[in-house]
Amino acid sequence: MSVETEMKNLPKLMAILNVTPDSFYDGGEYNQKKELVERARCVSEAGADILDIGGVSTRPGASEVTEDAELERVIPALTALREAGIDTAVSIDTFRGSVAAAACEHGIAMVNDVTALRADPELAAVVAENDLKLVLMHMQGRPQTMQENPTYDDVIEEINAFFGKRIEFALKQGLSEEQLILDPGVGFGKRLKHNRRLLAEVDQFKKFGLPVLVGHSRKSYLGDLLGRPVEERLPGTLATSARLILKGVDVLRVHDVKAHKDLLEVWDWL
């Protein structure tokens, strides 16, 4: 199935499928093959355009995961999806070239790299050689420490400066602009005021002429703003998604695919 959505001028939906024990919302829920396949089939039928499989939690303060542990989580998950006949496009959420290379044997379409090619120099070659899409995400610091004291003079200008450098690097490594997608990294080394500004002015990241992806689903900015636990953040997530649609965001990375599909269908109808 193509990564492209059939709806005109509306964002694609990337479904979050974490095969980790410690992700902030669904940690541990899909570690077993049966549960993973059921969830993948459910979100695919609900309208997901992309399944984003992650074997390393990047929540604030998350523990580091070895390469072997990541492979042991991700590859059986990809195998299970293909054996079950699920043909929705798959993204692998990794910063490791070795993991991406192994995942290519299972027909992935995209790599979602929270380090924007800063962690592993081998990843760029894997993406280029296999003609994959690549998400370049902005993060200040590392997941283990990124929320200790995030500081910006101008968050929009600094993220765009970062994107400019990472795009230039990616192109020098043999990637084409057609392969690249930008993610401003909501919650990755940002305070509430930083998240608010980048979400409100997300169209400013369109200056490079590349697709923009936003992962905002149920994140802590909603807890800070509304005082809601993660289980009660769907309404806030949908409100943010509506604003992002208005701003022309190309991909919404979300937990609640069915609710977002309803949002898009009503939006398209009106």
C-alpha cells in the first residue's frame, strides 16, 4: 500500500505501535505478537496510512536500549505483521543503521529518526540505498536529559536552522529531497511555551518545501496545560490536530487513529 493518502489536502495518519515496555502511553501493550497484530489490523482498518513501529522509548528520562534488545523487539514484530498479511506501509522508529537495514528485509517504507542522522552515520546510507522516506526530527539534548533545562532564544528560528543543517547533511549523504520529512519534535527538549509556539506556527517549518510531520498525541504539554492524565488527553489531542490541519501539516503521528479518521472525514465533508 502506498504511503500516500487518498484524501486531498488532508494529512496522512501515522499510527504509533510501540513494542517497548516503557513508552509513556502504550508501553508494554503490544509486546506479544497476537496483541501487536490485532492492534495493527485495527488501526489499519480504521484508516492508518502508516504504521510506526518503535523498539526504543524516547519519552523524557527513558532508559537506553542496546542494539540487540532493539532488534529483538522490532524484527519479530515486523515478521508478525507481514505473516498476518497486513500491507499498510510501515515506518521503523529507529536511529540505528543496523536496525533499519534489518527492517528493510521486511519491506519497510520509512525510517523515523529522532536524532536526524546525528546518532549513527550508517543510517543515511541504508535510507539512500533502499530509497526510503526519512523523518528528520528536532531534539534538543537526549531523551535521558532533554527536559532538564530546555532553553531557546527563538524556538522557531533555531529549529529551522537545525533543519537547514540536517537537510544539507542528508543530501550530502546521497539522499534526495523527495525522501525527506521534517518533524519539529513536540516535547523533545521543549517547555510548554516552546511547544505552544511551534504548534501554533508550524507552517513556518514549510519554508524548505518538504512535508512536515507532527507527533503531538497525548503528550505532556496537554497534561501541563489541562491538568489531565495521559488517558484523558484525546480531546486536547484532537483540538491540536484540527489546528495542525489548518496549518497544512502533512502527517499526524497519533495513538487514536479511528478518532482522527472521523475528524478528517468530517473536515473533508465540510
